[in-house]
Amino acid sequence: MASRRPEPDCDALVEGITRGDRAILGRAITLVESGKAEHEARARELINRVLPMSGGAMRIGISGVPGSGKSTFIEALGCRLTEAGHRIAVLAVDPSSGISGGSILGDKTRMPRLASTDSAFIRPSPSAGTLGGVARKTRETMLLCEAAGYDIVLVETVGVGQSETEVAGMVDVFLALFLAGAGDELQGIKRGLLELVDLIAVNKADGRGVERAQRAVVEIGGALRILRGSDEVPVLACSATRDEGVGEIFDRLAEIRAARLESGELESRRRDQDVAWMWALVRAQVDRRLGSTEELRTVVESEQKKVREGRKSVMEAAQTIFEALLGGD
């Protein structure tokens, strides 16, 4: 039986990441994604080590309705950017398998041309049941990719829902893709999404879909004007399969980011994102602590049962759990 490959120490991981070793980068991401307690300290040390080397990339969030062609769009955009000399990291958050917990869509198979490019790194990560379809360690993974020299990071989410808020809280600019001709284009667009996006692209504007896409552009633009009171959010048509309009969409996103950088808004935005990340880590620690001992698990289960049976108020049960947590040392 073959011996198990030894895990690289933090020095080896940092060295491999900084020289752009994709295999080492993949192992580093696996480490920070691990839910094992014995990996937590190493992962924290690794992130602290790479922080000074991160932060320079353009971070783009991409969401969209099912069938809007996110993977096709990302591949077209990624290939265009790598040909222009950029190094692209794609963090594609897949729905998790209910059996193995692993990614089930396999973005590398859906982006074969981009996946074969040396200047691109594609990492499908299971959402593992995380609300909104954003992987638990997406922020940390983004930092590792930036430290490895990837100057544009694309974060693709599972779909439209809570994911818009999640992805908007970790990127510089946020793009939403829609599909014209799939019924009422406006009916399925949530108000929250329209409030968060920096640009909307109506995909599949080719063949007989051109007219439908142009109509959708007008309708969505009208909805945005009513909701946001201005024309500040561009609405553009594109065809990812034909690579038409994709370059213009990136240029507009780059212009938005450049304006935010010049005004100081980008720096403020990232500091706010760091604070949100801090609280997300605190909440994760609290959740983990509640299940860390048999005593705490018993208290939680007991209070849940009392609330469910109507024998105790929600506020009283919450206070009991909180006090047990504080006294759980």
C-alpha cells in the first residue's frame, strides 16, 4: 500500500504559492477549506503569511439566473483576458453533493478551453450547504490566488438568491447575467439583486435571440431607473458563445472599479468587507463551539426541544444557550 503523501509545512506552501505553483496552490486551498480542527491553526498561519502579498487583484463577482450561460461567459471572458496577458483565477462555487459533500457540477469540464490555459486557475468549491451558495472559505481562497499572482479573480456563484449579498460583500464589482426570451424577463429579478449589481448583461443575444435581448435590455434598464432613480447601472447585451459584447462588459466593469479606486471608495469598500469577514469568522467559531462538547450539545438540543414544544420562550432559550456557551471553558 502506497504511503500517504506528507502535508507541506507553511513555509513550503508560501514558497510554492509565491512562485505560482498551481499544485501547491490547490493544496493550500484544500487546507483552508478543511473543517478539521487540526488544520485550523495551520490555515490561519498561512492566511496571515500571504495577506501582505494579496489585495492587488480586480475582484469580480458573477451571478445569474439558471441557464443564463455563466460558465460560457466566464470562459469567453477568461480566454480573452489571458490572451491579453492577465492571469485569471476562477472560483466557481458548486452545489454540494449530498453524499460526498464534493462539487457536483465540475466547472473544469464546463470550461475546457480556459482550463487548458496555463494563465488560468479554476477551482470548483462545494458550497457545502452555505447560505447563498458561496463557499465557506471563498474569501481565504481569493487571498491565496492573489498571492499566487492572479491579477483578476472571478467568483461565480451557484445562482440568484442570498448569493448576491454574499458575493457583493467580497468583490470590487458585481455582474449579473440574465437570459432573454425565457418568459417575463423582469418577473424573476429580485429587488435585492437590482440594488446590488454594478452591471447587468443579457446573454445569448445571437440569432433569433437578438431582438429579445434588446427588448430585455430596455425593460431591465427601465426597472433600474425606477428602483435606483438613475441610469448608473449599465445594461448590455452579449453573446458569450460568439464572444460578442464580452470585451465591452469587462471594460465597463474596469471603468467602474477604476473610478472607485480613484475616489477612495474601493479602499473603504474593502475595509468594510474585512469587518464583515471578521464577524463571519466569529459566527463560525460560535457555531463550532456550540457543538464542541457533549455538555453544550445537550443544552442546545434541550432548549430547541423546549421551544418547539412551546414550553419556553425563544428569548429565554437563547439566553440559556448563550450563558452555557460563556461558561463552557
